[in-house]
Amino acid sequence: RSPRPLFPPRCGAKTSPTSAFGITRRSGRALRSSMARFPPLLACCLLCCAVIAAAKGGLPHTKLWSVRSGLGGFDPGDPAPAFRVPLLDGEFIYPPLGSSRSSLIIHAFTNKSAFLECLWTSNESLSDLVEFLPPSAQVLVLSMDDSAGEQALWMREQVARAAGGRWKEILSRVHFSSIPVHALGNWIPRVLYSWGCGGHNCGLAQAVFTSPDWAVPVIAKRLNAKYDWLDGRWEYTTSYILAEAGDGCKPVPKAAGAVAWVSEGGCSFFTKIKAMAESNASGVLVYALPGNPIQNMNCVGDECNTSLSIPAAMLHIEPAVVRALSTGKPVNVSFQVTPSPNFFIAVNQEGKLAEMGWFLYPTFRFLSWQAQWFDFYADLLEHIRRPADVVLVFNRTLMQGKAGAQAVVELPSDLLKYDVLELDAALSCPGIRDETCAHWDHTVQLFVCCDQFSPYCNLELGRWITAFRRGTGRWVTDVSPLLALLNGTRCSLTMKTVPWAMPWMTTLNLRFSYSSHSGKSSEKLYPFKLMMLYNGGTFDRDYNSRFQQIKFEIPASTKKVELFAVITGHGSDENGCCEFCVTSHYFLVNGVYNNSRVFDSAGSALGCALRVGEGGVPNEHGTWLYGRGGWCDGLQVDPWRIDITPQLNMTGPNTILYFGLYDGRNPNPAKDPGYVIIRVEFYGFSQNFHTNFKISARKTDDVAKELSSKVRVLCWVITRPLNLKIKTQHIKATWAKHCNTVLYMSSEATDFPTVGLNVSEGRDQLYWKTIRALQYIHTHHLHSADWFLKADDDTFVVVENLRRLLCRHNTEEPVYFGHRFRVFIKQGYMSGGAGYVLSREALRRFVQGFSSGKCTHSSPVEDKALGQCMETMEVKAGDSRDERARETFNPFRPASHLQLPANGKQFWGYSYYPTKRGPDCCSDYAITFHYVKPAQMYELEYYTYRLRPFGYKYRFNPAITSNCTKDLSNS
């Protein structure tokens, strides 16, 4: 009863719709029609000649896909018509009688497939069918071969044997028909043939053997070694020499440059393939001994830690090949995949046709995963039938490129009555079939902005990961704490992924509803207060040094505080971090309470496959089964919510500190570090929902404080001993208090305090002072701030406006900002008097420029010389102007910019951009002015932070920035 190997068909024998030689149905019919004019014997000879020509490439091939394109009428998502199929012990009727409806999986077996042979002979595969097939699923097993009756009996015996005492239960859900597919007389053959089979383990994988003494090639079905074990791949356009290598357990010199022909047994598959790799073989063919089935070759245990870059496959022993090799005759082998009908199709609980995806290796577990997903999807449809107010955002909208998918929607007029917000999202492919889907997995993010003047404009509302070449994903994600972001009745939403990704079609609904409370408003808690905490970044040795302890207090009306985190790890260093390594993420509250999130399934063989019941798309094209760092392909990223109210002092100060670890210690990769995308916030809940996040409604400096923790600025002021009491102490008493860190750089150290730089005083020493100052900061303060502002001791700085500029930029990018001059240097340089600010990466490159000799003390003119080094080290001169192209860094005192010149001349000669003098000279969010006298420091401090005209509406209210609240790794 075991499957028999496939041999070349005899002339005149019945042929399958697609022969072993790759002749398509259309070309086969044409040949048979033309040969009807010849006598039978001559016709037989001509057919054999045509077969030989096809095998040698002499007969033009008509692709089977072009034939299938004419078989319309049934696509995934179409209703499955009713049908009846005779069984070994009765009749299968669809739809089933009664009101209950199960999912149905239709499997078409053929003995021409080594993959299917292994699927049905592997004890592990059959056990997976018995153990994991959901009770709601029915399986109809058919055969595409003329020996369907014999095969049906054999397959039923295989299942009964694997089921043991459960055989009656299992066979009540797994049904076997003895009627060949082509004789069913219903729509099933049409779908199997029109959908075809391509990709992982679809089609008929074959080895083609030729030898000079043979009239026709020998075609053998083959099964490649498990997909994730060996790195090598067969070249389908190459003809290899075949070399006898015994059992392959030891190296064989004559296998060098050839495909080794080895027998099973004697040692493990790993040992054979490793020995042949050491023999410099081009590949390995392991043949099963007579009576034994083809196996799924794989490594075991520690064997899998050794990488082998050689292809291998298993097949049945071929007597003709054995005879030729034993007599010294040359044998060549090539490899092909002959297209075939699909082996699996399905009907979900709704009665709609569905694809089954790709079976990466021969086990019925893939069948069970698809059935589990059908159960998930049925539950999802039941969930979305619950009452809710639904706002349609996207309906199969194209998501591609930098813009992604965008929409503006009107929200319900009274958001105060809802305490539940769900995202009903789906990602589908441009075409109907999975084969039109994008090839790679990417992070998809949804951003929302309901008030362009709010600092919370364009915060992330949801995150998903696309599937590998499957378009069935749909998820409902509860993001109720994010209701606080919907602070307007008209909101813009953007869903996007990396701009180079292949297109997706996105569908999104916002579902507003009520929780299961009794309905009394006194029992409901509404999210009303948001405090942003941490972003992620590169997971390297400096990862944790980038995060500082944050101090905060709880508003008086707060009843509950939640920690809300969305964390995903990406990239792969030598440890597989952060996608495939176990990382842990800690949030230490008040120095005592440690809240941890550990991705302990990352890198495990089935970490994501086990989440199919949660909505993970099954049977994808790539390595979707492996566990990941906080995410899975084809799944939403669920927010992590922790009630930390008991850990807090509700009436006093609190602290929180984040850090992330790999294997219980700080990350320290040797190369190619991965990265972590983190979004972490506090949400405060109260029984009143009157505080939306509109800046106009705020009466405190909450926004400035939050930006201060997010955009850390180190201010360093160049001064000298004589100026400490004359000038510098007035900076210390005014704007310097708004910096995260302040350093006063002088020629000598004092208790002011100043940092002594061991340089002489004088204008010609100014660049040396700058060089030494930046080297000092790099050594002592590189990670205690994100940005590094240089100011003279007569420069006034509005630090909050500087943070507004910087929060849209990534400090790990090589960039610096200031008032840009256009002369002397190609990209220009920043005015020293107006001040300039360096990113962390710009600081690194400046210091590296001097340590490597690329930069030198080229001029005593400090700002020009620094600009030359920046250009040499490829640090970009950034544009610091505001949204109306007005300057924010100003090289003179306010009066010099505000007063119109007597001669009518408008522009400063050095400025890179056109500038104006007069009331429209400077940004409403100006950052610096130069040549400010000590008394004017206090005046500007008063005008900036204290003076407010009553009843005045500000003329210029831009959003803080579209990127201020995004993860910097995506900015």
C-alpha cells in the first residue's frame, strides 16, 4: 500500500493532465490530435520523439499559467457552490445538513509528488493531523491519480493507525473519496487546476537523469532537505555530473564538483551532507532503499549549529542510475519543477473559497494552522457584528511609497460617551491571489492628527507587521487608552510602511463603543492625560546610556495610571538581535517596582506559528513560523498595558527609568546591531473627560516639560575669566536654567563653575577653545544629552523653541543647525555668534575628524573653520528656518533685525537664505539673538516667559512637528 515511485509512462498509457516531462495540457492535446492521422505504432514513436525533444528543450513550452488564465469563474472569496462526492463509506455533502457550518479543506493527492508522499508516510506529519486539527474543521481527501481507490484505502489506514483509539472521532472529520479528481463532475477540478500550485513544495519537484546509452531520461520525484536547514540551492539551468559516493558517511574525493549519489542509512543525514560538503561536492542526492519512503531530511539538535552551504534532496532508488554508475557509464542530473494542479484549497465558515498558502515542509500541521485561522476569522466576524459606531477610514486603499495611505475623517460628535476604541484593520494584496502579495515583511504604522497645533499630532495609533506573500490578514486591536489623542471632530490618518515596500491594499475602520460597565458614568474611567516617556534606538553597547530617569507628578483628578508600551525588535547582529534574540525590557517605577516585558519566544522554531489562533496569518512564504522580538509576520502588535497605580505616589513626585537587556545583560554586539522601536507613555484615567490635548486649553508648561525630557539639550557657553561677573552670570540667571545641562567653557577652571580647557585667551584662540570644548563634551557628556548647543556669553537662547526645532530630527544623523552663511564653504556654515547646535553623530564626527587627521586647526575664524570640518566629515548643514521660511537663529540683537534699514536694503550679505529686516524678520519661534547686553538678558527673559497680552490670539500656531512624537528611528 505504500506509494510507488514515478517512472516514465509507457507509450499509449493514460497520462496525467501534466506529464512528468513538463508538457502542458494544451501542447499534449495538440500532439495527440495531429497523431490521430498516423497508424498507431507510428503515432506512438512520434509521441516518444516529442517527449524526448521536450526533455532536451527542443519543444516550445506553453506555460501552464496561460492555460489556467482561461479558467475563470472561481476566485478566492467567491462562494463555494454545493456539491456531493462519493466516499469510501458514504457520501460527502456540502454544505453540511443542519445549521452548523465548519471550515472545509480539500486535499488532492498525487503519487507523483515526493512532498505528498512524505506528508502521508511521516509519523510526525500524521500525528500533527490527529493532534492539531480543530474540531470545527472537515477534511476531504481526493486523488488526482487513476489509482484513487487504492490510494484512498491506504491513506485512511494511515490516519487510523496514527489516531489509535481516537480513530472513529478523527475519521468522522477526515473523509476519503475513491473517485479520481478528473471524474468528480463538479467545480473542484476546475479550481484545483485554475489556481495551480507554485512556490514552496508546490508543483512536482523532479530530478532528471541522462546517460549517453539511454533513449529517454529517467525522471524521479525528489524532496529537498528541509527549507531552513541548508543554504545551498539547485541551479535549474545546470546539468551536474553524478558521482557514486556509497553511503556518504565519509568524504569521497571523486565527488568533488559533482552531485554525490549516496544511499540512506549508516549515519545521519547531517553527517552525509557534511561529508559530501567536505568532499567539495556540488550537491547531494540521498536515495531511499527499496520499500522505504522518502523522508524530510533535516539536522537534529546540535547538528543544526553547523552551517552547510550545499543543496540536497531525497528520492527513490533508480535502478537504471545504479546500473549505469556501477558499470562506469557517465550520468548527468538536472533539476526541474513541473507545474501541477493545486494540492490544497479550502472553504471557510462563511462558505467562501480560500487559498491555503505554502506548506514549507511536509507536515499536516500547516493544514491545521489554516483551519485554526478560519476559526479565528469566524470569531472576528462575530466580534465586529457587536454594536459599535464605525468610522470608515480606508477601503482597499493603496498603501505604497513615502506618502502611504491617507484620509481625513469626521469623528462622532460626542466622543465623551465612548470608552472603547478598536482598530479594525485588514491588509490585502493588489490582486485576488496570494501570488500578487508583497514578498517581504515590513512594519506598518498608523498615525493620527486631530489638532495640528497639538504636540501630540501624528502620534502612532496602531502598528502591524505585513505577511510574507499572503493577503488574508485582518485584526481588531483595542487601543482604548488612545481615545485621548482624538481631540477633535475631524482627524487625518496616515498608514504607511517603508517607501520601498511593494504595494498593499489597506482597509481600516475605527470602532467606537462602550465597555461592559452598567452604563453609569460614575463607574467609567476615561483616558485624559498623556505623558510620553521613551523611544527606542540602536541596540548596541550605548543603548541604555541613552535613557535617563524621568520625574513626574500625577494630576489631582487622576483615578488610575497605566503604562502603555508598544515594543518591537528588528535587525540581526551576530546574536540574532533584535528580531530573533530574547530581549527583556524593564520599567523601574520609583526605584522599587520593576515592570518587565520579556520576548522569550524570539528565535523559537514555532514561536509565531503558535499565535495563529490570535490572528497570525498562517502558511506564509518565508520564515514566518519563528518567534520574533515582540511581533510576528501577518499580525498586529498588541499594546502592553500595566496598571501601575499602586506603585505611584498620587500626591507627590515619582520617577521611572527604562532599560533593555539581551540575555540578562547590556547589549554589546560586535557588528550590525539591530534596533528597537518603542513607544511608551503613561495614561491617566479619571471619571471626567473634560481635558483634551489642545494647547489652547493648557495653563501650565506641561508641553515644555515633556519636550525637555524627550529632547535633551546640553548648552555650552564660551566665556573667559574676565566675563564671568560681567556677562556670564546673567546667562546663568536667565535662559541657561532651561537647558538640561549647562557647561561654561573657559581657559581655566573656576568655582563658577567653568571647565578649564588649557588654552590661551584671545580671539585668535577661539577655534582652539571650540575644539577642546567639543572634545571634552564628547569624552564626558556624549550620552547625557541628545543635542549640543554652542552659545557665546552675549547670546540669548529660547531653549524651548530650540527643542521644537530639534524634535523633528534624529540625533543619530550627522547634522547641525544655526544661522547658515553661504560664503567660503560649498554647503555653507553656521554663524558662531548666533549659536549652533550639533547632533550626537555630528559631535562624534567632529572629534573623529581631529583624531584621524581629516580636520585640522585650519583658521582662527572659529565658525568658518568648524564649518570646513563639518563638510569634510559629511555633516549636513541643516535648515533651521520655520514653516514660513523665517530665521530662528539670529546673528544680531532684536532691534537690528526688527528696524527697517534707512537705505531700504533688506538682506544680510552673508546669509545663505534670503532674509528680511522689519516686523517679519524673525520667526515667532525664534531661538537665538546675538550681541545681547546683560540687562537685555532679563528683558528678553521677561518678554519670553512672563509677558502675555490679554485676549490676544497668537498669529502663528504651527504643530510642534509631525515627527516630534514618532520613534526617532523612523524620523
